[in-house]
Amino acid sequence: MTAGQTADTTRKIAIVTGGSRGLGRNTVLHLAKRGVSSIFTYRANQAEADEVVSLVAQEGQRAVALPLDTGKVSAFDPFVAQVREALTQLGAERFDYLVNNAGTSHHVAIEQTTEEELDSLYHVHFKGVFFLTQKLLPLIQDGGRIVNISSGLTRVAVPGSASYASMKGAVEVLTRYLAKELGPRRIAVNTVAPGAVATDFSGGMVRDNPEVNKRVAEWTALGRAGVPDDIGPMIASLLGEDNRWVNAQRIEVSGGMVI
């Protein structure tokens, strides 16, 4: 904060990784509808990020887009410095919510998975989540909220998804430990596990392949594949005060997929 500035203690601020597209983008926009400003990360496409910033502004809130490769721990200290600057722009010293959403897909059988592929998944989906959360803990408000994004594939075994699902399973365990260790700071930590959602994830497999979309619909009690608007509002709601007593939980948001 510069001289003469005071922190706005009423403004809620979220950090959302992978917030320029898919579920992260939807989450940022629904947080904006609830009066929450965001600092969100994007991997490479600044145009997509700028569009999200503009859409958030249309909701009367503010967003700051920062580039980050969540698989590179060496980038986290510079990123935290950028977060501090972004918080100053937003008139705050700390943020309230963290959504660890950024991720990559992987659909390869165990027999064909390479060490390089497994390492890449580990760096993005577990090591990155672990250390980015660690680095941001000094900046999150006591009484804040953390949501880690997992997958329905940790509950249902689909051949070709072992490597990806295993990393998400590790995140679910990490969530419970975070909830325990951050309890003295009144920080609630939960996992949201989406089912199959029609986005550009996995090359748009569910969104763009009619056969896959139909199969997902047949597996789902509510009779269709998920869409981003099924997930973003739920995450935004989970971060809100109405759900303050939900902690250390894995919440699947899948429309009743494979039950």
C-alpha cells in the first residue's frame, strides 16, 4: 500500500489458477456476480485472459490476469511478488479465497505412460498445488477458503486415466491435511470433483465428440454431460459464507455420474 492508502476490508478477493478458460473462467465470472474480485492466472493466451478481465468489469468487479506456469515451482516466488502488487491495485493487503484449478489432461494406458508424462502431471497437479498454496499462505486471510479441483475419476476407474486420477487422488488427501493444519487459522479447505464437462479440456473431447458426449449422458443420472455453468456457481457458492461450516470434504459435482 502507498502512503495515504487504506486497505478495503469489505472487498473479497479470490486467486484462481487457470482462470482464463473452462471451469476456471466460469468460476471467476460467477465470483464476480457475487461481488468478488479476482486475481487469476493464464498459461499463454493473453487475449483470452483480457476477455475475462473485461467480462468481470461488466459485473462491476475487478480482475487482474497474471501469467503463470503452475508446473514450475521456480516461478512461484516472482508470482507471489506480482500477487502483492495486484492486491495493492485492488486496494487490499490479503486475499480471501484460493482455487487451485489449473491442470492438464492425460489419457494414456499405464503400459504406455512415460516417466516424462508422469513427471509433468505430478508437477502441475500435485507439486504445483502443494507449493503454490504454501507460498500464498502468508497472504490469505484468516477465515479464508481454499478449493482444490479434483476429478470424478478418483472415484470411478476409467482405463487410460490412471496417471491423471492418481495425482488428483493425492490432491484430495492434501486437502484433508490442509484443513487440519490450517484449522487454527479458521481456513476451510475442500475438494470439488467435477464429472465429465463439455469444455476444451482433453482437446474438447466431451464438448466436440458427439459419441463421447452421448456416452457420458447415458452414464449420468440427470441425463446429460456437464457444462461449465454447472461447476462455476457451485465453487463460488462453496467459497461463500453460507458454506462456512463445510470443511475437509470431497464434493463431487457430476449430475450423478456412474452411480
